[in-house]
Amino acid sequence: MNVIALSWWQLALAAALVIALAACTFIARLGVSRSLLVAAARTAIQLALIGVVLEALFAADRLLWVALMGLAMLLLAGREVVARQQHRLRGGWSFAIGTLSMFISAFSVTVLTLVAVIGPDPWYAPQYSIPLLGMLLGNTMTGVALGLDRLTESARRSRNMIENRLMLGETWAEAVGDYRRDAMRAGLTPIINAMAAAGIVSLPGMMTGQILAGSPPALAVKYQILIMFTIAAGTGFGTFAAVSVCARRLFDGRERLRLDRLAPTRQ
């Protein structure tokens, strides 16, 4: 099957739809027209730049460059985790916890999938490793950010309840257990909903892209199932790790709740 190439003027037609939407939001006084246009511009610029980078990376096909690309993606994802939290830990702890949890989960699942399931030659082939790692990091980032934000918000909102449970003799893990589980559920909810709706309500992005690129639908389905399962695993393990470490960080060595370790509320 032939792939239909897109010209820049065709992309400009799609951009006109976003501009029209921004005009509608401006007329309706929703206050998001500027944000919408900035986000659209960032999307075009960032994707154009990453396209150039990936072409060079595919041509080089070196483990060092693939590793550096993965590290850059990880650090940017860690920054996004911090940016998405209303009440983050002070002193870079939110960045450290989010980045470490994503490294442990997303990178390990990516390597396992490349080596044991897909098996490209070499195993780090950028055609497979970079897209797979990107999808895992993007979804794990969302789960980790949601989990951490829900945990810190619950701790602030339920401070008296947690401290009362501590005074009744419960350990820190028991006192914050309900809120920790709720935070983990919040982090896992998006991927659970995505898996439940895949193929019925919507066609996932990777499957759609492969079909548009000319791949047989049956092969696209197999890859999409693989991606959904690996994303679920990476998101789950990453959220578990991040929420668990953050919950412990909210208490000191004497098991006292320390909300002063949270930065002031972000406006």
C-alpha cells in the first residue's frame, strides 16, 4: 500500500481548524484562546524538531545517542510531573521521586519489551526503542503526576484526620493508607479507562498511525495490544513507587505529619 504524503499547505488547513476554534473560544470569553494557540504552536515546533532529531538518530543507530535521547526524554518528563502538581514537595523531591519512579518502571519495561518480545537487531534500534519509550514515559508521567497530586492534596485536606489517627497509635503507613490507595487508583484510572474503551469507543493512536502508514490492520492490532499492556505495567509500577516514596516523605523519623515539606500552593 502506498503512503499518501502530506504537504505543508495541507497541514495549514488542519491548523486553520485550531485557529477557528481559538476564535470561537475568544468570542465565548472562555479565556483559553491564547493557551490553545500557544499549545498548537508548541506542538508544531516541537514535533518538527523531534522529526529532525529522530532522522539523525535513525541514521546514526548508536546506543550512546539512543541512551542520551532517552535520558533527555526522562528529565523532561520529570519536569512535567512537577509542573502538573498543585502541592509539590520542597527541595526538588517531587522531581526526584517522579523521575526515579519513571526510570525504574518505564525504562525497565521498555528494555524487557525490546529484548524479550519484539527482538529487533540491535535490541536498542531507535526505530523501536524511542517510540516505545516515549509512549511509556508519556503515560507513566500522567499516572505519576495524578497520583502525587492526589496524595499531597488529600494530606493537606485531611490533616486533622491523619494526625488523630496517629495519636490513636496508628503507624504513619496506617494513618495515610486510605489516601495512598486513593492516589494510586487516581494514577491508574486513565490507563484503565483507555484499555476499556480501546477498539470500541476509539482507535488508539499507534494503531491508527500504523494503518495510515500502510501496515496490515491485524499487525497494527497486535502492536497496539502490546503497547497498551506495557503502558499499563509501566504506569502501574511507576505510580506505586512514586506514591509510596512520597507518602513516606510526608512523615519524619518520629512519624509526625510534616506538611511544611510541601511548597506553598501554586496559583
